[in-house]
Amino acid sequence: MILKTDLPLIIGLTGAFERDNFGDLLYPMLLNDAWGNDLQVRLLSRFPADTEALLGLSIKDFDSSLLATRFDALVLAGGASVPISMARAAQLMNGVPEIASIDPSGLPYVPEVRNSKLNRDTPVFASSVGIWPSGSLRIPHGRRLHQALKGSQGITVRDRPSLALAHKWGVRASLAPDTIHAISLAWPELGKAAKDQVAVQISDEFIHEQGFETTTLGLIEAARVAAAHGLRTVILFAAGVSPGHDSLENLSIIAERMRAALEGIDVLVSHDRHPRQIVQLIAESRLVIGHSLHVRIVAASYNVPRVSLQRPKTEIYSADWDPTMPAGVSARKLADAVQQSLSLGTISSARIDSEKLKQRSMGMVKELEVSIKTWASARNAVASQRRLIYWQYAARAPFDTSKSAVRRLRAHQKRSGS
């Protein structure tokens, strides 16, 4: 197969870029920097937004862009956004976007090209995605999701449950570490000035599960352990301030209570929102405590000792790719986990894993670039593959319609008590 050499290729990146969520925003920044001039990146979403100041790129409307531009490839760039519905995507935004009413069964983030004349044969990829069970999805949404995934040219998932679910759906996928492990190779300058500080990210979800008082007491004890290792500055920060993530107000309250309980330890709150500034805060710290998966991944990339708080997504991922540093830690056990993470044996062992992961992840970025160029030269093969998939789903449509009707009837009977 001949690689396409008419450069630059135009690549549409999709993902949850429209909201303030640190991990999702790192993907377009990393890929744009790593690919350079060969691939021209455009951010696309069904929820367009002005993100020029934050990302250096604005998010254009996905549907309008596919009408106007013939892309060389479309890439869903990371995150746990595969099965998410329009309704759920709207909940995570401030206000309900118009598209959620116009196309309620649509795919918010997975590139869907079936009805696009210009891009019906455009190669589609999904990189570093997480998938979770979607039994509650409406049948029309599920049908469109499975159809789009089966028509893709390459999918990498970041954990074993995601791989198992993809295979259950009949979708080809491979298991690989998250692309963001390569961030220190793309931005090496951010980790050169290590400081005697602890970076702490606490989500509203964790505070709700553990309790405000228990969370604060756990952080106070953890800060004392860190101080015994010479880390006498604690900086609280938010990985994301969109609905359902972190609250700077709650972090400020926790910081105030920590200051009252700790002598000789500075407790600060960072209000930085630019992803690069957050990466720098993590990279310059000598210990990171966090609830976010990507806070852990960035810390691993820069070889910073890390403790991940209780969260299934992070625990599952860590078991496969970053098993040495503590994960799944409750507030009450936080001090012990900090002690473990700062031991020389743990640091040495974790460093070996981290170096392998960052090299492998950068290799994945380059492999994706090669795959894009290869498939961009084979659009006829893409079209042939999709014609068969579309025909199969069209044949099943009447059965899915009947199944949807039965579901609605049962739901109505349950509500009415009949």
C-alpha cells in the first residue's frame, strides 16, 4: 500500500474538548505538537466552542465541517467518550446545546460519516479511548455507535474492560497505554525545575464519597508525612471545573482548614486553567496526589511519585500500566500511601515502568501518523468495508425498531404499574 505524500494532510480531531477537563484537552495539544507540519490538525465537535486562548485552536462544528471539507482522516483523540449519549454530554456542559434536541440519538464525539458525501470514505481512528458498558443506551444510539466503530480503521483502548467490551460488540481494537504518557517527551522543559512541593487534586466526587471532614483530615496527615521528607509546600489544584469534576471553592475551604491545622507548611490553591500550566505544576512537584486518571499519567511521564485516590477507572488502568505507585487509596489511608510512594524502592521500580511507557506511547503517536497516511491512500478500500457494514445494519433496522417499541411499552407499563 502506498503512503499518501501530498502534505499536509488535513486531520479532524474529535473529543470532549469543549469543556474544562484537563485530561481531554491534552490530547489535541500533544498530537498537534508531535505531528508537526505533516498533519494539519483541526478540532471538531458537535458542540463548537472558542478555545483559541486555551488550546491555540478553535473547535469547529463537526457537521458543517464535514459538509465543507474532505478530510484525510478523522481521529477520536482519547478519553472515556465512546459510548456517551447526547443527553449525558449535555449534562456535562453549562446549558443544553441545540444539537442535543435536533439529533438526540446522535454520537457526541465518535466521528460518524455515513451521511457525509465528502467524507463517507474518510479513514476514522480512535486513540487511547475508554469504553464502559452501555446497556442503558437507547437502541438507535447504540446502533449508530456500533456501526461507526466497526467502520473505523484502527482503535486502541487503554484498559482490559474496554477491550473486552469492544470485542463483545464485534469491534476490532487493541490494548495500549494512554498516549499522554508521551507528554514529557513532547514538553521536556516543563519538568526541569523540581520543587519541594506536593500537588494535590481532589474532585467533588471523592469529597462526596469520603466526606468533607474525612477528606480534609486525610490530607492533613498526608501533608505531615510529606513534610517529614522535606516537602513543606502543598498546592491544591483542579483538573477540571466543568460540571461533575472539581470545585475551586471546595479546594479553598480545604486549604483554609489545612492551614489552621499545619504549622510550618504552606498550603496554596492554584487557579491556573491552561493545561500546559497544570502539566508544569505536576512535573515540578516531588509528589502528586490525585483523583484524575490523567493527573496520574502526567506524573508518571515526568517520573514524579504519585498516589491515586479511590476511583475504579484509575485503579483499573494503574493495575495494567502503572502498578508500583499506590492507587485506589481512601482518605483514611492516604498518609500510609504517601509514605510508600516516597520510598526509594518504590520510586526506583516505578521509574523503570514510566520510561518504557513514555517511549511506547510516543511510538504509538508516530504509528498513528503512519496509519493515517496509509489509509488516506486507500479510500476505496475504506468505502468497500463500510458498504458491507451499512448493509448489515440496514437489514437489522426493522428488528431494532421492534425491540425499541417493546422497551418503550415495558417502561410505560412499569411507570403506570400495569
